[in-house]
Amino acid sequence: MHAPALVNQHRHLPSVDAVLHSNGAQELISSFGRDLVVYAVRQTIDRLRRTCGTREKIAAEAVFSQAAELARAMGTASLRPVINATGILLHTNLGRAPLGAWVLKDITPIVKGYSNLEFDLEKAERGQRMTHITRLLACLTGAHDALVVNNNAAAVILALHTFANGREVVVSRGELIEIGGEFRIPEIMTASGARMVEVGTTNRTRISDYEQAINPDTALLFKAHKSNYTIAGFTEEVPVAELASLAHAHHLPLLFDIGSGLLHKPKVAGFANEPDVRSALTDGADLVCFSGDKLLGGPQSGIIAGKRDLLEKLSRAPLMRALRVGKLTIAALSSACRSHLRDEELVKKNQVFNLLKRPVEERRKYADRLWEELHKRSVTAEIIPSIVQCGGGTLPNLKLPGYAVALVAPQEQPKGRESFAERVFHRMLRRDPPVLGVLREGRLLFDTGALFEGDVERIAEAVEECMPEAPGEKKVADRDPT
């Protein structure tokens, strides 16, 4: 009964051919190709067909305008550089570890042409891609061997599936962490085929809890570093060395998910309480899984380091083929790892450590420069103290002193749903390059903790262009003298 009315309603939508004859269509086709433009037009018409609640005729030009916006979005790279003015150094939403010029210089020749990814130049025969990185990782961590997969969750799944599929894995309740993106240890266990056995309580787990849970069906003991939160007060957890001794007494391996990816304790202040891969292996862990894009300072990747016989079995696992990484990851990871060879070069060559060890005086200089650039443009702003965080599920207790520049809203703000701060915030995200600041307590802040050379001028230019018009606004900058 309702079908004819629906058909009549849809007749008010133009045909694909009619939209393609709109003004500007041929220019769009010249820029992005006919296939993409036709696809965008069809998608737009389909969307209007589903959502159109009126029988008013929709002009072909109106459909083309929406389709053109979709076509440009699809035909232009959506992955873009962003200025990070949040004060979070390893910002997961912004790609975590910035790789920097040193890594780019190393990987450019590999990316531009061919490489010996799986070719042994000495033997003139097929080689193994992992040899380009595993020996370096073994050197830095003290492991017998290592392998690389596409992220740390994959590393944990690979290890659990290989050694504990269909069997029990003992883990403390206090270490059932969520590792970001709503991926949780229990879910990882389930996906791997292992059966999780929880012991202890949220705040206290003793060695006796593990020992009582071990039975003939136990495949391994599992430990996870609480890298993105801390539990303080009445707490107890079993050290790696003690847990390893228990595992080995029962001829079981100990798998330690260290997460944050500190290869070894650098001679740089601030890492005394952060577990590192080398120490974990020295204390007896048989396998250690960690991320390559956190404190290591490399690309997204997951690394497993440990005993040679266990790594050999992992390398032959069918799942390894699905999780292996390509030349771009190996090249970037190798470059990042080489920055850890000498502590005196770590801060210079590794962008993560460079930002972590940036003196507070330098963060203040960035703030002063940004304030001055805004003052030149008659934009009201002030410098305020801030806290710089590592982020990325790493060093949750680390709070570095820093500075931010806060925009001061005009007395007469433009009317509308969005406040002055919100309006500028959203406008700056639509700039090229986008600038991500911080909305806090009704103010827009630009934290200097993660800024690089050139960012200050770009932020000032973006603010000037994104400031809403405010009649009667008096633009006077006020620098905090502290």
C-alpha cells in the first residue's frame, strides 16, 4: 500500500547522469577520475533516499555539492600531520611515538626503491626478514632471540596461542588490564584459545596464590605490567624473579607482558621504577612482550624477546605469517633501536626521549614565543603552568612541569551553541595542518610540551584565522610574569 508513495518520493531525487552534468562535475572528474566521482554521487543519492523525509524536489546541483565534498574527502589523503598542543607526548590518537628526522633519513632509501628484505647478499639466496632486526633487539635486551609482529596485542596472542591453546594460564586479578581501545587481557586470553585462571585479589597477590593454581593442565604463568595505571596503598605483587623461580620449578615458562617497551635502563633520570626488558629477562622471564611505538620510540609493532627455543617455535607458528611486519616497520624499528645503543645519543636521536628530557626552561621558551606571536596578531592570551604527561599507556605517574598558552575569550562572545573556546578549537581542527589544543574548564589551551620547531608560528597563524568576530572586542595580550 505504501510502495507507490515511496516511489513517488524517490522520483524527486535526480539521476546519477543528471548530477554528472552539473557545473563543476567535469573538473572534479579530471581531478579524481570518473569512477570515484560516480561512486560519490551514488553514495550521496543512496543516503538521501534513506534519509529524505520530504517530497520536495532536490536539485541535481544540490546533490552534486554533497557528492563533491565526499569525492574530495576520498580522493585526498585523510591521514595528515597534526600539531600536538595537548601536552601528551605519546598521544595514541595522534600516532604515539613521533619518529623524527633521524628515522626518516634511515628509511627513505628503503621505501623509495627495492631492498634486501628477504635476500641474503652474502649467500646470494633467499634470506629471512627478521634477521635485519632480531640481532639488534637481542643485543639491546640481552635476549637469546626476538621477533616482531604488528602490535603488542598480537605478540601476546601469538605467544598464548602457541604455548597455551586449550590449556590454563595463571594470572593475577590485579593484572587483568585494559591495554587501550577496549582490548582487555581476558579477551586476549579468550581469542588465543587459552583458559585464564585468576588468582589473588585486585590489590594483593602472593606467590602462594600462583602455586596453588598450578596443575597438570597449566601451560604457563603470565604477568602483566600495569603500565597505564597504578594501585597504591595496601598492595602486594610477586616480583618477576620470584615468579620465574616458581614457574621453572614446575617446568613452566613465564610470559611477561611489559607493554611500555623500555629496552633497558638508560642513564637518564626518571626511569628507576619503570620495568625494562633487559631486567625482566635477567630476572628469569622466558618471554617478554612489549610495544615498539611507546618508550622504544619506533613504529607501531609488537616485540617478543626471550629464550631461543621458545622463539624458534613462535617463528614457525602458522599465526606468525599473518602477524609479520613489512619492510617499512622493520626499517623504522631498526633505526629507532639504534638510537638506544648509546645513552648519550638517545635524547638527541630519539624523539620520545628528546621530549621527555626537554628542560622546563625550554618549554617556557616555547610558551613565551607563542605568546609573543599571538601578541603581534592582537590576540588576547596568557601563559599558565601545565603538566606534561607521557601518555600512550606509559609512565602514568610521570608528571613533568610545563607551560601552556591560554586564549582569553572576548567580553562580547558570538552568540550560538558553542562557546568561544569550542568554536576556535573546532575551527583549528579544520586547518591545514590541523592544530589540536586542550579544552579545559571553558578555556582553550595550547600546551608546549610536545611542540617542535615551527609549530609556534603555525599555531599563531591558525589562531588568528580561526578567531570569531566579536564586535567591540578589545585585543590586548597579557603575559603571566611567572
